[in-house]
Amino acid sequence: MNFFRGVMGGQAAGPQPSGAETIQKLCDRVASSTLLEDRRDAVRALKSLSKKYRMEVGAQAMDHLINILQTDRSDSEILGYALDTLYNIICNDEEEEQDESAQKQADDLGAQFTDQFIQDPEHVTLLLALLEEFDFHVRWPGVKLLTALLKNQGIQVQGIILVSPMGVSRLMDLLADSREVIRNDGLLLLQQLTKTNAAIQKIVAFENAFERLLDIITEEGSSDGGIVVEDCLLLLLNLLKNNSSNQNFFKEGSYIQRMKPWFEVGDDNSGWSAQKVTNLHLMLQLVRVMVSPVNPPGATASCQKSMYQCGLLQQLCTILMATGVPADILTETINTVSEVIRGSQVNQDYFASVNAPSNPPRPAIVVLLMSMVNERQPFVLRCAVLYCFQCFLYKNQKGQGEIVATLLPSTIDANCISAGQLLCGGLFSADSLSNWCAAVALAHALQDNLTQKEQLLRVQLATSLGKPPVSLLQQCTNILSQGSKVQTRVGLLMLLCTWISNCPIAVTHFLHNQENVPFLTAQISENLGEDERLVQGLCALLLGICIYYNDNSLENYTKEKLKQLIEKRIGKENFVEKLGFITKHELYSRAAQKPQPIFPSPEQMLFDHEFTKLVKELEGMITKAVHKSSEEEEKEEEVKKTLEQHDNIVTQYKELIREQDAQVQQLKEEVSSMSSQNEQMQSTITQQLSQIQQHRDQYNILKLKLGKDNQSQGDGSHMNGLQTEELTQLREEVEELRKQSALLQTQLGDKEALINTLKSETAQTADGSAAGSENTELLQVGDRGFIELEALRSQVQSQSAEIHQLQTEKQDMLKRSEAAPLSESVPGSDGLVDAGKTAELESRLAAQTTELERLKEEAKSSSESRAELEQQLASSTSTVAILQTEKAKLQTEVQESKKEQDDLLMLLADQDQKIHALKQKLKDLGEPVDDEDDLDAKDDPTDDDDEDEDEDEA
């Protein structure tokens, strides 16, 4: 222990050892000491020196410290000292005030020691195992050490943890620790772990991270909570941003609904703490992550729907209209509402119905536009309002119509301020930024909406007293020609290009002003400075749109004359070069990346995201249109007209085929109904056959009983006078009836098979694919079925006659049995008749008479059942005849439909020949033919196969 006293500050007789020497002695002591207390004291001493002598301790003691972690697992105190020492030499302490070079050197040192530690992946695995220790002195420094490793070499450490068994699960257990210090540092650890690693993000999410984090946020007070809430929100952002799988899991787990209470604000919103502002800002960012425009459209739409249904959108709109909300929170709330309603018709309709709490109430859109055109408002807030207005009109033709309607003369209300009035006021104000924002906002009201472009041509403006009103289109061109600021002219040019693109009527109105074309040609042809190059490019784009969408309704400004004007005044090559100035501008690519207008300064606010899409679409078409000759234009127009006619004919044929398909489907349904009726009849016949079988069985039992009675009567044939030959004949007749019954059963089975055959062939006829010869054969089979039914009916009648004959023979037997005793009861001349014997004979005669009467009644009942069965069979026969008639009708209709389709196919073939001839003419004239219309496609065998398949389907 004297050694440690000397090291730790005890009195020393000789010169003091240097720090490196002391560290070396401590390392030797850690490596060689056998007593745990000595090693513990040495590690404690290294910990105390690790901050001051970071490089020396790291270089000499790291291997010994790692060895301590491996060998002294049973002592939590020495483990804690070792982990703290490793943390001190690996962590880059950023809190100390250091110059830039010293901080960079410290960062390099931390990265170097981190590389040394993770050189063996087992060291990280060992650290993960130590995190399972519940002891505070082991777990807390272990969490801090792993966090430092991730900060220095995140990608490498993430890879090791990812392949470590249960590595992420062990770290997730930190969130459940009851000690807040460990839980909070565990949040920081998970933040570093989940950065830019989608695989770990998914594992953490499926380890129930969302549930735990939302519970912690609620426990800490939501937006009023402290730094822990901020850490939870940062971790949630890591898990959800650019991870569609986790976003879907978050939505499916109904966690969006749990976000609503975060945004509940009171009436008094003054005095928000900085932490609350930070928390609410992160919460709004979390909402935006779920509905970001860069997410898959389906996932975004689903989240937007959930946010509206749970009331989250309504809560955000409440913050939007509340008073006293800090400016940065208000700006972020506007951006959040923008993306929640973007492209969602239901959410956009709700936003249009929101009113500000003013007297009288004003729509929220009007209040926001008032902020956008107010030059005293912060720049970021004005950009946010513009983004909100753009998202409100995105794919919302209803909203576009409502905005344009506020500009029309019939709907203007002088007593209230409308959105249209605010846009016009901003469009012609003295503030160039208001001009640009209003022009872009109005352009979004016309985006992809031909109806509103035409409606906006009706807008008239009163410029000054005593002068007639001018159209909005004319006023825009007037301001453009006055030479205002570049930002104003760029905004107006973008508005005009959006307005007249794909709208020939607007092009005609624009060209009707005789000053517009000379102004554009003058702007393009001049050699202006660098700042004016963008304006020249936009003027070239506007003039090119006037050429491409020109319907030649103005004689002085037809397509051909405008192209001649360009060639004489500007030159085609010079025109195309000026047109290319737009896409070459440095701010163009920045605006094309994201829909949200984000600019570092108002002066750089020049391009709109949707306008960049329009430029990309039109640039190539305009270049091609300018270089085309008049003959090529005429030929192309002829081809377009021919193709349009062909498309109309094909559309008519398609409609006709749809109608025929509907008719065929209806016929199939009718056949299906008839088939079901046939099945019901089959089941009825089957029941009748079973009843017949029961009657047969009963009849056979009666015959057996009758045979036994006849046998017993045969024993007393000497008493009743019956002859043996008569009994034998009766048995033969009964056996013959039995055979006839079996034959009848066989014939009934044949009939059932015939009905099944008729059913299957009727179904084939409903599909319309059976040939005429098969129909004839089907009719013959039906006729044979009717003939066999008649034969079956006659056999049933014959059987009934035989049963009647049997009854007659039984009666004759009764008569003979009654006559015999009378003849034998006459006494002879020489003897006397025994009285007892006579009484016995009379009783037997009475019993036989009773039995014969019972047999007679049963035979009669059997005869009636057979007559009823005959009637049912006759009914079945008539039903089959009706089915056959319906089948013939269906065959006739199918043949007529097939003939009509053949005529249609002939017309299509003639039309295709005309199209091929026209395309061949185009090719001969040097006109390029698109790949899908290539004439060589006719040599492709797959096309012929497709045509054959189409004909077969028809």
C-alpha cells in the first residue's frame, strides 16, 4: 500500500515521477497484482489520471482495462472504475472551452482509441453483456462508454451490435430501468445507435419502442416536459424519418391518435419556456415526417386520413388561429398543416371551412394571405403561408375554382376582403416579394385546370378613375413592360407561362395585344447583363408557348408567322440558347428538389417548384416546334386528326363491345338461373325415384307375404281346393313383375343421365362457342329423350295394368276358395261329416279372405302412387322441352352477336390498313415515328398473336 500512497500524493523522499512513469507503474500493478484490492486501487488511480493524461492512459492501460472487464466480472466496483477510465479516454469532452485545433486533436484522439477498442468485436460484445448487470456502478458507465463509441465510430459499432445476439434487445431494456439517470442516458445511446441505420431502426421499433417512448413523454408532461421529452422526440424522429416500414407500423399501431394531446394549448399562450418551444417544434416535425411529400403517396394519404379522423388536424388549426403563439412555432405549425392537407380532398375541404376568431369571422385562408402580402411580416412566415396556400390548391380543383371565383365580377363582395382581392393587391404592390408570392399563388390556382384559366380571362381591373377597366392579363403585361424589379418580372412571367400553357384561348387573348410580341422579341434579342438572362429565358419560354399552343385563329400571329419572326429578329439557335438560360440557373435546381419554398434570403426567391416541372415539360417541345417547317406542321396536323378519328372509332367500337359483353353476361346469368332450376328439377326427380323405390320395396314385401300365405294355403290344398299349378303360375307372374320393376329402375337411371347431358350442352350453348352441327346433335339427343320418356310412361301404365290383373286373379282365387268348402260339405250316402273340422275350415277361410282384402287395398295404393309418379314425370318432360326452346333462342342470339363482331373486326382491319399507310407516308417524308407506333411492328409475330387472341376473345 505504500506504493499507492506515493502515487496518490503521499510524501516522497526522491524526485517526483512523471505522469507517464506513474501510469506505467500502475499498469504493471494491475497486470501483476494477485490481490483484488491492489488491482482495484490501481484502476482507481488510473481513473483519476485519465482526464489529465488521456493519451498516456489510453496508450498504456487500455489492454489492461479490457482484461479487467473480462476477468473481474464478480467485483462491480473494479468494473465501474475500469469503465469510467475507458470512457474518459474515449469520450471527446466538448464542454471545455478549447480552440478549434485543440478540439480537432481531441476528436482525432477519441477516434483513434475507439478504433483500438473495437478492433476486436468481442470487446463490444463484452460491453453489451456488462449492460445486463443491474448494479448502478456498472450499468451507468457502460451506457456512457457505448454512447461515446457510437459517437466516434457509429457505423462500425452499429454493425457489431447488429450481428450480436440480442444486442439491440439488451439496449432496449435500458428504457425500462427505474433509475432515471440510466434511462435518460439510454435514450441518448439509442439516439446514436439509430442514426442512418434502417435495419437497427426497424429492430428498435419492433421492440415496442414507440409504446415506451410515448409513455415516457406522457409521464414527463408532454410539451411542458423537460430535456427528457426532447430526447424521446429526437429518438422518434430517428426511427420514423425516411423509414416507410416504421411509419406504417406507427400508423397501424394507432400511435398517431396519441399525438393529439401534445398540441392542446390554452387561451393564454404568453411566457412559453424555451424548452416548451423546443419540444413543440420537435412534435410538429414528427407530424411532418409522417406526411412528408417524399413519402410513398399511399402511406402519406393514409396518415392524412388518420390525422383528420382523430382530430389532430383540428388541433393544429386551433394553434394556427390562437393568439400569443411564438413566431417560430406558428411558422412550423403552418408548414405542418400544409403537408397534412396537401393532396387530401377531405382535409383541404376542412381547412377551407376554418375561420379565424375575429369579428366578423374571416376564413383562415384570407388571414394567412394577409400575412403573406404584408412586407412587415417575417420572411420565413411569409414563405410558410405561401407553402400552405400551394398545398391547399394541390390537386384541388374545387379550391382552385373558389379562389378564382373571388376575382370574378359576379361574386365580388365590396364589404369583405376575399382571397382574390388580396392576391391582386399583392400582385400590383410596391413590394417585389409580395409581387412574386402573389403571382406564384395565383399560378397555383390555375395549375392543370383549363376551366379556371379560361375563367380568369374574364377578370377586369379598374386602374384609375375615368379610365375603362382592363383585363388582368393585360395589366400583367403592362407591368411587365414597365421594367420593374427582376423578382417582380420573374413572378409575372411565371404566372403568364402557367396561365396560357395548354390553353389556346388564353394564347389568343395574349397575342391579341399588339404590343406583347414585339416586347418579347426585343427582350430576347438584346444582349443584357447577367441578372437579365433569367428574364430573357422566361420571355423565350412565353413566346415558345404562344407558338406551341397557337390555334392559328389570329391571322397576323399564326404559328408560321411567329416562327418566321423568331428566325428574322432573333435567330433559332439564339432563341434556343436563351431558352436554356432557365434550367442553367443555379437556383433552378434548388427549387426543383422539394415542394416547400425554402430560401436563405428574399433576393434568392425566384423559382417555384411546380414551375420547374412545367419548364422541364415544355422546353423540349418548344425547341422541336421552333425548328419544324410549315409542311411538317401540316403533315403532323393531318396525322393527328387521322389518329384522333381512329381513336374515336376505336372508342365507339369499345363501347359497342362493352354493350355486347353486358348482353352476353345477362344471357349467362339467365342460363345460370335456368341451370339452377334444372338442378331443382333433378333433385325433385331424385326424390320421386326414392319414393318409387320405397313403393317397390313395400310391394316386394307384400309379394313375399302373399307367397307365404299361398304356401300355407298349399299345405291345406286338399281342404280349400287350390291346385299346385295355379300357385306356381302366380309365383312366376310375381317374379316377372319384379324383373319389370328392375328394368324400369334402369330406364329411370338412363333418363337421369340424359337430363345431365342436356344440362351440360345447354351451358355450352350459353357461352356462345358451340358449332351448328353440335346444336343439331343436341336437338336430336333431346328428341330421343322425349321418345324414351314416352316409352317409360307406357311401361309404367303396363305395370299398372299387370298389377290390376294380379288383383283380378286374387279375387278369382277368393271365389274358388269360397266354392270349394261348399262342394265338399255335401254328405255321402254311406258317412257323416265331423262338426269340429267344419268349424276349423270356416275360420281359416275367413282369415284368408281378410288377408286378401288387405292385399287388395295395398295394391290399390301402390297403383295410385304410380299414377302420381307418372304425372310428375310428364311435368318434368314439359320443363325439359321449355329448356330446349330457351336453348335454341340463346343459340340464335349468340350467332347474331358473332356476326356483328365479325363485321366490327373487318372495319377495324380496314382502319388499321389506313393507319399503316399514313405512317408509311410519314416515314417516307422523314418524320420520326415513335417506338410504340413503329411500322416494323407488323413483322413482329407477337403482334399477330395478340391480334388473334383479341379476335378469339371477341
